[in-house]
Amino acid sequence: MASLFTSCNSWKVIHTGEFAGETYSVQQKEHKGFSTNHFEWRIKLGRYSPVYINAHTSDWGPPYSDDLFRERKLLYLEKESSPYSNIPLEYYNNHHRGTLLYVPCKENNDKNCIAYFDLFENKWPELKSLFGGMQPSGFPEIIGIVSGKSDEIEHRFYGLYEEKKIVLVIHNDGRIAIEEDKNAFAAGIASGYYPKVVMPGKKILLSKEPHGITRNDLLQLKNRQGETPDMYFNIEETTINQHHINLPPIYENALALYNDGKKAEALGWFRDVKEYATREHSYIIAMKALKYLAILYKENGDTASLKYQLNAAELIEQYHPEALDSVQRELEEIKAIAGGNL
């Protein structure tokens, strides 16, 4: 029986350049499915093994803490990058918002590792422009690179829960999953926990309600070194509610960062606000966040992102006219900001 899924057999070169006496190329492969296609990318530098850019070599967001990486080589590509957010992933319209790229290295000083760290550090302005144009087709927003593999770094704790073998996984981007210990894609089997590590404090929040997993349940789990989760995380039983993703405090924090001149950090927070507010139909706050995003992207010379903010604002205008009386001023300001740049 023929497979419903096919894949192109060759990599298509979409960009080439020179670095340190070697030719490097950015390559793309399209995987064709029954109803949708998806892409995979890799970078090949001269005689070195390629570095792949896919779901296995990137996360779904920034790391919750840099001390995860201990002695591993870590390079942020810009001085300020998208900050970690406590907002659960399902409140975003897209998965990738500032990921590290994992570069497989046997050790930090192996030639392959050094070569690609040097390439990214020196060629980042050129690569960033190229990668930004590819994001509509699913390319992640890379904010830094780290040596090693993602699953070598994340925390895993094993044990029993309701007579089933389970694994507690804390991903490097803060996502928490409690799954049957069979494979990486097993369905979650426990409830009553907040789906992300809450920072600051490396908190795992559990519900006080008489259902779902408890602190004592988690303390029965151990990693391969025999350590329990509380060796690395603060496990708190609390009331899990919207407090952790409440819109006004997030918006006020973004505004405070902006007013303090921490504009790169503020940009990430305003993106949080816009995504969550749009999802929750809070169009007044969404439009306020869109205004500051437009200002910041204009200052950065990022015309593509500026146009995206204008389009998002116009969609609110088109499909939610009931909100116009409250957001008209911000809408006009966004149009004025974008007017001479598109």
C-alpha cells in the first residue's frame, strides 16, 4: 500500500555565503503530506556536519533559566532577547517565540561545535534577515544557540502514580508534562498542575483542590541520579487561576519596561499581551499593546513586523466593530505610525 506522505529527496539551497575560508549554505527540504506540507531546514558549513533546524533541535519558547545549561556552551545572538513568559503555550497564536537552537557537540571544544558557534556569532545579521523572511512557513525565531541536545538537558523524573509508571518532564522552555512512561508522545495522565514553570522561583504549581496530582505524589518521583523534583524546583500547592496570566499586570509590566528604556525586553512582553488579549477577546488591551509594538518595530526598522501589527489592528476594526469606540484612538495612532513605512 502506498504511503499517504511523501518527501522530497534532496535539499534545496536557498542561501550561500563565505566564512573563514569555507562556503556555507542554508538548505530547505519540503515534506509533502496528504493535506499539508511542512519544511525542514539545515545549515551546512564546508566540511563540517550540518546543523538541522527542526522540532528536535529547537524549543517552543525561551528557556526558563540559563543555569539549565551549566557547563554547556551558550551564546545569545543579541544583547536582549525575548524573555521567558509564564503564559501557557495554548494562549499563543503560534508556538515559536524565541527559541534556542541546539547544536549537537560531543564536547564544547570539538571542531564542529566551534565552527558553528563562530558562524552564528559573526554572520548573525545576515542570517537573521534571511530567517525572518522564512518565519511565515514555520521557521522558528532563533535567539541563541547552545551545545548539546535538548533532551539531554531537560529534567525527567520517574515513578508511579495511580499504579501506572509515569514520567514528569520539565522541558527547557518551561513546559510541564506528566505522561505515561512509554514514549515521548504519550498522552498526559494527570491533572491539577499549572502547565509551565512559573518564574521567578522555578515554581511548579499544583492545585489545592482534592483532585489531580499532589506534592507528595511528585516527591515519590526520582531522576536517574535518584534526586526528587524538589531538588530543582519549588513545588507549591495553591489556587491555580487566572492570576498567573492576568492581563492588566502583564500590560503594566510591559509598559514599565518600555518607560524604563528596556525596549527589547518590553517588546517581548507586549507580544505576550497582544497574543493573550486577542485570544481572550480583550480588544482594548490588545490594541494598546499593538500600538507599542508598532512603535518598537518602527524604531527597529522591522517593516514586515510593523505591517503585521497594522494588519492585526485592522482585523479588530473589521471584525469587532463593537470595540471601536474604546480603541479608536489607538487604532488611528497605529495607522499613523505605520503610514510612512509600508
